[in-house]
Amino acid sequence: MKRKLLLLFVLLFIFVIFVAIKFFFASQKEKGGVIKILSSPTSTVFIDSAALGKTPYENKIKIGEHIIKLIPEKTATNTASWQGKILISQGTLAYIDRELGENELSSSGVIFTISKSPNKENKDGGELFVESEPDGSIIYLDNDEKGITPLVLSGISKGNHELSVYNPGFLRRTQKINIEEGYRLNAHFKLAIDPSFKKISEEDLVNATIAAALSTTPSPTSTAGTTTSGKPTITVRSTPTGWLRVRNDPNVNATEAAKINPGDVFEIISEQSGWYKIEYSKGKLGWVSGQYVDKK
């Protein structure tokens, strides 16, 4: 009788171990996130060299780094393919949207992934990390200029926002995003060349400056040429918006004080971390970024 009980106990123990192992591997298999891929034109989706379907594509994917490749359908013979890497975190959505042109320069797209915020002290809102191709693109969040890529923005309120990235000579790209508290949304933008863009030459800018000088009377602090005081000056270059913001402090989050125009010239009062302090109007001082000015 004791042997039967012992044998029954052993069999029960083995069964429990078997169920536990099966449950463990099943739970490990379920770990991962969701990937969603859109493209124009329709393309075949390869994940880690395996063809898994066509765009639009959405499915579960394991945690870790994966290689994604999009090959346009045969009907799109003049369209370039795309390949990139993506990092998947547990329980998150990874989003890829690509517009495939004839070559890399005419192609564009975005990649969004989510990760836990590395800044544990930041408890108010979420974070946004924006990078782009090309680097140095202007970031707009809810139509407010925030700086240039690559850039990390903290303390963003939870909920829906509009994110835009622009670089002169490239087509602006805008996406709707959702921010979660305690998480960082990683955004990678690839901008396409703007075929209609014509870069303003130095000669054109000089001619425009001379024309402005002949048609208007310069103010004491803003002239169309070099000031007579002999102090260093800045000249406002052409900007994506057609004007340049003057801010109350030398950073992109400071309050806007005024707007100045391309071709305006100002004496430099002081300089700090790539920003110039100017007298933009009589008795009124402010700061402008050195990104869109030429120092003389």
C-alpha cells in the first residue's frame, strides 16, 4: 500500500513539474509586443529574413532587436526597398510607416517605439526622444518650436500631441503621437528631399538686402548692412517660417518676445552657448539662436 502511495506521489510530482515547465515556456512565448507596419506602395514584410506578409501588417513580435525589410510589389518597379532595425519592449506597440520613393533621397518615413523612461526622477508626464535623417532638423510639438534633432523632451503631458520635423530643402513630416507617463516615446524621422526647393545663394541674399536698404530707412539697431559702430553683428538668414523668433532667454523653451525678418542686421550685445543677445527694438533686448544668423 505504501509503495502504491509513494508511486502515486512521484507521478503527481512529475505531472506538476511538467505542467509548470509547459506554463513557463508558454508564458515566455507570449512575452513581447505588437508591431504595425504601413507602407506606400504595398510591400512584402520581412522580419529577420522571414517573409511574413504584406503591408498593412500587424502582429505580435518577440522582445529584442529585429531587422525589418520592406520590398515593394513587382508592379512598383521604380520604387526603392527599405531595411532597418527595431527594438521591441514588453507589452508595447512599435509603429513603422514608410513612403518608398525611387531612391533613398526621395523616400521618407517614421519609426516609433516605446521604452521605460530612463529618468526615474521625472515623475511629471512622459518623455519624447526625436532623431532624424538628416540631423539638425527642427522639432515642433503642437506647433511650438522645441529645438533641433537629436533632442530629448521631458515633462510632456499625458495624451495626444502633434509632432512635426522639418529641415530646409526637405519635405516636412507631421505625425500624431500619444504620450504615457513614465514612458519614453522614441521617434525616428526620415525626411525626403523637396524637389521644389531652391537654396538661396549668397548673391541673391545680398541683392535682397541691398533692395531692402534702398526701399526702407534702417532703424538704429536693425539695418540692411554693417553698422557704423564697428561692433560685431549678425544677419538673419532665410528661415523655414519666413521669420526668426526672438526669445527672452537663450533657450528654445523661453518665451517669445518678437519676430525678426531675413536680411535684418543687429549688433551683438553678448553671446552665450550659440545664442546672441540683441536689441531688436529700441530699448528692448532679446536672444536669437545662432542657427539662422551669420556673424560678422
